[in-house]
Amino acid sequence: MVPHQHQQNSRAKHSIRMIWDKAQTLHFTAYLLPSWWEFCIDHAVHLINQTPVKQLKWKTPLEICKSLIPDFKDYRVFGCGTYVYLPEKV
């Protein structure tokens, strides 16, 4: 076994695959440009950290690590259109 190789570590391999699958789903369903992969991966990791896990007695990794309860009131659909108000210069 070669040290520091995630390909030979089943937990790391599973985690990387789960992140990749979620990011790929976000990317395809939002019809984003290829340059947006970084944001898809960041958002996938964010969602995983805020999803309850059976092994943690249905707590989130965020609750376990930082003792914070996730707040979902400000969540929006990933990739939805937004508009920015730019006031005219006076």
C-alpha cells in the first residue's frame, strides 16, 4: 500500500466520489459554463457539511465540529438568476 494515496483509501475515495457526483449534478441542472466547476464543488461540500448523517445520530458535520445548528432560511436554488441593483451615478 502506498502512503498518502486516496485511491487506496476507500473512505477518501467514497468522499471524493460523493463530492464529484453532487458537483456534477449541480453543474448540469443549472446549465452553467465549464468555468463554474469550482463553485459547484464548493457548494457540494457546503451541502454535504449541512446534511444530517445517520452515523452521527442524524446530526450534521457542522454541528459535530463547530456546535452550530445549520440555518436553511436563506437557501436558494443553485444557479438561479439574480439581479444586482446598480444605482446611477449622481
